[in-house]
Amino acid sequence: MTTTPPPLVDLRLLRVFLAVSETGSMTAAAQQLGLTQSAISQSLRQLEAEFNVSLFARDRRPLQLTPAGNALRERAARLVEDANHLPSLLQEIGGSLPVIRIGLVDSFAATVGPHLIRDLLRETLHLSVYSGLSPSHGEALQRRAVDLAVTSDSLDDIDGLERHLLLQEPFLLVVPTDYAEDTAGLTLDQIAARYPMVRYSARSHLGTQVERHLRRLGIVAPRTVEMDTSDTLVAMVAAGCGWAITTPLCYLQGRAHAERALPMRLPGPGFTRSLVLIARSGEYAELPRKVASHAHRILVSAVIPEIRRMIPWIGSELAVGNTSSTREIPPPQ
């Protein structure tokens, strides 16, 4: 007498099942995985047909797991986690780092990026690099479109990620050189009342941080010119379009226009930006830590000295470090 073998488990179906169970919605799971809602629904039906059980109580919103679904979720999470570890395990046995896709926020890509990519290309089989706004990199990481992301948004509300702090930097004021004498000694609200502001767009995490700071201080700066990138923002300030709030690394990105755009201490209470390297936990073994270590070295040896040359008064307000310790970089003696 022969027995029918149990069905083989398709990891792709399990990943869909876990996404739906975590989000409670087929629509949200589709967005997270970059699939259509019909593909999500079809995958769940296929999984339920293979096991001949119902995994979700579909008459409830958000979707709720049945007892069989709860049992599968616990075991499926372990299976998928083990499968995610396989690429890094095999690559480490083979003696080389894996193929990686990395998203870099623009200011980091334009300053640290060239040095970092040169170093990584010596160790990787292949490297795909994407630059752009922080929110797009966070979304790409969640959709598995990139493996690592350097971003100013640390995605603290999302579980299952490892984070390595690369740089903390203060925000500063940048004004056209023609404004220098007139703005010296003014408060930020006085500057905002006298001169137009060049700001980051609301689509950027930088823009969100700056707007939040202005709201805390009760400062109203009418919307005139908005930019997505720091080099364009510094160019607009240099051309006399207005003043701006940015960071040292972003100012360095706009170095071509720096001669006509003067960096100054931000009047009033300050605030800072953190750049963080983020990866999905456990998928690439030591790779995220190695990339963060490369970035730390480049910041200390190449990038921060250039920032100090352009902004001599910056002092020890720049800090390079990791999640357990942040190291201030003292000014040269």
C-alpha cells in the first residue's frame, strides 16, 4: 500500500501568508511585497488548498487567523527566517560577500558614496546602487527591492530591522553671502519675517524635520521655493533666492555653490539629523556591520575633514559611531 506524500511547502506562499497575517489586510500585504491584490488572494487560496484548511476568518476586518493559521504562522516564520539566512551562509562559506543592492540618501551618495562604493566593489560580486529621498529607500527595504539602506529615517516603528548609526550632525543656517551682515545677530523668526525661505520639499524626511522644528518654535515661513536635493537647495541660496536650514553633509553636497552661500550657526535651539544604515535582521550575517565600518572610516578620514575646511566653526558637533556608542570627532589641533 502506498501513501500520498505530504505537499511541498512553497516559501513564496509562506511569505505572502506571513505578510497578510502581520498587516491584517491583503491590500497592505500587496503593497509591502510589491504584488497585486489578486496575486495575494490567489496565493492564500493555493496555500489553503494544499493544506485543506482555512487560515483566515475572512468575515472579520482586519483579517484574523484561524487556529490553523496561528499554528502555521509560528512555524512559517521560522522556516522563512532560516531560508533568509541561506544566501549569507553560503556566501561566507564561499569566501566572498554576496550580491547586494543598496539605497543611499542623496547627500550621503554624493559625499561618502563614491569612497564607499569603491571599497565595496573590491569585495562584492556585484553591486547595485540607488539614490534618492529617504522615504523611498525605507519603502524599498520593506518591499525587498534593496538589501541595505542609508537613510535619515530610522524606521523605528518597524520590527525585524537592524540599525547602525553612521553620523549625527547638527542643522545649520545657510544664507546668501549678501545677507551675512544683515542676518548676523537676528533670531530665526526675525530672519523668516525679513527674507524668503528656500526649503526642502515635504516629500523628504529632511523637509519634515525642518518643518517640525519651525512649528515647535511657532515660526511661519511662507512657502516659496521647495527643493528635493541639497545641491539644488544650496544653489538657490547662493543665487540669492532666500535662506535655508540644512546640515553640514548636505552643505558639502552643494560645495559647487558654497562660495556664495554662507553657513552659520542656527539661531535658537538646535536639532540634529542622524544617518542610519538599515538592513533586514539576520539576512546578511556580518555584511551590514562591515558596510557600516567602512562608512565610519570614510567619514572620519575623508568627509569630516572636508566639512571642517568649509565650516571651520563646526567644532565637535559631528559624531560618528554605531548603535552602542557614538564617537565625537574632535576638531584638529
